[in-house]
Amino acid sequence: MNKELHEMKYLAEKVADLKAKGLYRTLPVNQGACEPVLQLEDREVINLCSNNYLSLANDARLKEAAIKAIERYGVGAGAVRTIVGNQSIHEELEKALAEFKKVERCFIYQSGYDCNIGTIQAICDKDDLLISDQLNHASIIDGMRMVKATKQVYAHSNMEELEALLQAAQGKYHNIFIFTDGVFSMDGDLANLPKIVELAEKYGAFTYVDDAHGSGTMGSHGRGTVDHFNLHGRVDFVVGTLSKAIGVKGGYVACKEVSYQWLSHRARPVLFSTTLSPADTAAAKKAIEILAEDDSLQKQLWDNSRYIKEKLTALGFNTGHSETPITPVIIGDEAKTMRFSKALLERGVFVSAIVFPTVPAGTGRVRVMVQAKHTKEQLDKAVAIFAAVAKEMGIIS
């Protein structure tokens, strides 16, 4: 046996390089539910880094729905949908989502990432043009890479550049698609959806919005960015997640009936991987029912978001141009960002460092993500720790 070959020296060198640059990390272990305060490795810390916006991940109503689903349906779906079919709970979730999103159909996937990987390769062909915002999520980028089509990128939210690309493309491609996040996850700003839709309709392009961070946070009762801008019926594909504000796992594409029919025949993650478990499905359905009936959690989220954003900005932190509950605290240097995050955790605030390649080099940050159920006392304590650590490190004066 060639032992030297199997030592994976080329990967060991890459890991050593991460350590040398101060970018290596080990993941902490949460010993309980994803709550505003976590039991993280035998001590309590304030949780400011989860996407559990509405504090539904440990909600008693969702847990009860999941338990009942297990008792009726078991713990797994058994096979891919095209082999074993849908369980009735999957049909119920898709119907509830479609009604909530005000669309003809919703097609569920195992994750939000799978939504983009599966949908983009299914709806696009080699003779198409795929146009993407520069800061779109990695799953959109990866989905586009799977298609042998022409790809073009416009500078972030630059509508003049987008229009120039659309003008130049006229008559050259079978179909044109514009891909954008609804809420950009690293900066918290919104896509200019009204202008994107206007340009798409003017130049005959389809619109595709990944609204993972808008689902549950934006629009009436959390219906999303499309609802926020009152663009129902004018966006062709809207991706939503069930693993952030909804508090569970999975994703979906809100679309037309004919799009649903095509995806059921060509979306590879669904064709070749078992679907959502009954427990996940039932819990997600219960979350959608809660949002449809009551927007109090969404209002609590926004109140907490404004509160901490104002306090961090007043202290002199660079919080960017966020228009949503996402609050980036931009440090710049990647290694310094990692040290800042580590020091915060040592003092009792858990907020992860976001560095290259997740964000452009030189724009390292910690991303503050509050929940609806955070108390003002918890947020005040976190802000005080932010201030103390940042002053010690020379980030603020």
C-alpha cells in the first residue's frame, strides 16, 4: 500500500496555510436548541449568529406538529418522490405555501441550496443568457455553473449596467434570465426589484429571485420581498427557504403551474434524493400557518433589529447599508475579524466571522442576526461586550 499517497499531504498543506493566515476555525458545539441564548460548550452565550429570525426553531407548536407527523408517517419518506410518490403531508405543505405566497404552485426541495441547483439547471438551456447580480448567493452561482449557457454579471444593484446587458442581448438568445437575491445575505440590502422587473418586462427576460432572507421577514406577514414591493404575478420564480425564519429545514420555488410540472420531471435534487422528512414537513407547515394568522413575531424581530442596529451604529461601528434585520459589522481585515469574533465569544457573545471567499477579500465582518425572542436586556449586554472588545482591539475609539 502506498501510505504516503493516502496521507492527503496536498490537503494538509492547504489546512496549514489557513492556520498560518489566522483563518482556520473549529466549530463550537451547541448543546441545546437554537434559542436567543445558547448552551455552548458548557456555558451560556448570547446567540447573534443564527438565521432563526422568528424564534420558531424551538417553538412548542412546531415540535408538536413534528411529533404527530412522526406518529402517523414515520421518520422518513422512504424514497425519492418520483419513485414512491408524495406523502399527503408534502401535498399539504405545498398547498399552504402557494396560498401564503399568492402563487399558483410551490415546489418543495430538501434545502434552499437544492432549490437553486435544481431549478436553474432544469429551466435553462445552452442557448440562453443568464444574467446575475455580482453579490448573488453561492447557490445561484453554482446553479448557473451547471448550465452550458452564456453567463454575464452586472455590478451589484447597478440597473444601468443590467439594462445595457439586456439591450445588447436582444435577438441573440433563446431565453434571457435575470437572477438576483431578494435580500443580500452579507450586507442586508434589498434588490431593486421594481426596476429589475420593469427592465425584464421591457426586454422580454424572465425574473428569478432567491428570497431566502426575505422569507418570513419582509412583506405582509413575512410573505417576502416580492410582496414588500407589491410585485405579485410579475416575478417568474421565487425561491424561499424553510430553514431560516420558518425555523425548520428545506426550501421551495414559488412558480406557475406549468413550471411546477416541468420541475417535477427535471429537478435533479428531487429526482435523485429523498424528500423532506414528515417531521420537517409538518413543522414547516405549522410555521406557515402561524405566519399567515399572526405577524407579531415579525414585528418583534424588526423592533429588535432596529434597536441593536441603532446602538451599534451610534458606537461608531461600520454597519453598512442594511435595510433588513441583517446587521453587518464590517471590520475589513480577515484575520482581525476572526480574532474579534473569537474575543466576543470568550466574553459571552456568539457571532460568527464572515471572511473571504464568502465576502470579497478585505471586507471581513461579523454578521449580527437577532431573533424575535431576544430581550432588550440580552441585546444591551451584547452591545456592551461589542464595545469593550472593539475598543481593546482599536476597531472603535
